[in-house]
Amino acid sequence: MWTVDVASDDALRHRLTTRFGREIEPWLDELPVVLSNLADRWQVAFDSLIQRGTMSVVVRCRALDGVRAVLKVSPDRSRLANEAVALKRWSTPHSPSVLAVDEAVGALLIEAIDPGTPLIESSIYPELEDVAGLLTSLHASGVPDRSFPSVERRVAYLFDASARHSALHPEFPKVVSSDVYERGRRLAMRLAKDLPSSVLLHGDLTPSNILDGGELRGLVAVDPAPCLGDAAFDAVDLVLWQADNLATIEGRAERLAAVTGMTGMSAERLLDWCTAFAGMIALELAESPRSSPEHIAAAVSLATRSPT
């Protein structure tokens, strides 16, 4: 089939409206025509919506030669354009190939990853050697582009966005005090400015954005928010994910630093980055029904280590 029903998909509308506000509705209303035009131009047949993410509409599709692909269309055209540039800058099996881009529309066609299960859905913590392989490959093969923002700018964006979200939840200070949260922000900004080296970063390397590429490809990173900065920044979410005590976090930081071999990826610096973001991550965990009390407590305990 050449069209996919997005106009009546309530889950899709809810996700994007939550992210962009009610002004997204005209864009969503026009989307069926946009998708139909892209299908004709790029000669792909749509299969089904991928129901995750808040930045884009993501559709499974297939080219005429049978090659499986994924189409992303987003109202945030500049972010999608940066994503396309970053994916082209990586020459590694740990990132998908770009098949087509239309910056004016905000559309990106990339190869499908098989089996493509996100870590967040499998809930299986990968081997740290596999995590190290992913990080090393991205940072070693990526070609920096001066048009990408600095990691300092990325850090400021993340903390500002988190603070705005937290303001809507008066219960959050019971999880992480505003003092601890701000101490984490200050530590993160200091680390972002004090760079041992600078590489092309994925910028959003969460378990949601890492797919299972099977035995041949291993872990595959998708949906980058590219920026330039400290290699250790990309490891934070993976070090903290599913950690139920401080010993686990410290052990992962030490092992990951030892096996990556990346400049500046010392265990101490990686743990500092984790400490800086632990308060923010604790709030995200507290909001998720899938989180255990142990995971939240571990993040909170680490966050309190931020220097005063």
C-alpha cells in the first residue's frame, strides 16, 4: 500500500501534541498528503507506524527492490537535517545508512535494522564490551562538523527542558531536591567546558535509541542529536540504566573506561558525568511505571555526590 493512516492515529497525535503543542495539528492534518508524495518520489510502499518517539512520525516501508527501510518525518526540520548529516558522517555498521533526505519537508529515509529491537523494549542489559564497541566505533569513525552545536549547548538544553517539565510536577522535589538538581547542572556545565578532547557525539544515546542489529552488526545507534564534545558524555545513560546500587554504577564506569581506550574516557570523569545527570535521570525514573525503587534510589544517591 502507498499510504498509511496517520490522521486518525490517536496515540501518534497525543505524543506529538504533548511535545509540540496544539500548533502541531495543521502539520498532522497535512501529513497524509506529504507521505503520499514521498512514497511516489522515493518509490517506497508503507507498511506500518512505529509507535514510539515524540519528535517524528516513523513508518516502516519497503522499496521496490524489496529493501526494508524506515521513513522519518518531523516538524522539527532542522533537527532532522542535523540527524541526516550526522548519520552520513559515521562510517560504521553501528549506525544506519541514509537512503534519502528532503530537508525542506523534514523527511529522512534510512535502512531498516534487523531485528531492530530497542534496548528499552528488550530490557536486556548488553555486555559492556558491546557498549564499548558502539561508543568507540561512533567516536572514532565520526567526522566532526563545525555546524554541530557544542556539548555545552546540548547540556544546557537538556537541563532547561527537564526543569520546565519538572515545574509541572510538584511532587518531584520529594525525589530530588532543587539544590541537588542545580548542583548537578553546575557540575555538568563545568565538565562540558573542560574538554580533554572533542569528538562527534551521538548526543542522545539512551536505551530507546539503541537497536539490536543481530550478530553481524551488534548494537546500532539511531536518532542522534549530534553535538561536539567529551566522549564520556555519550556513555551516561548506558552506565546508569538498570543500575540498582552505586557499586554497579562505579563498576560499569571503571570497566567501560578500561575497554574503550578513548582519550579522556577515564573512570573518574565518566562517573562525574553520571553524577551530574543522576538527579535528572532519577526524576525520569520516578515518572516511569517501569522503574523499580532500587533504580531510583541508586540515581538519587549518586546525585547527592554533586559538589556543593
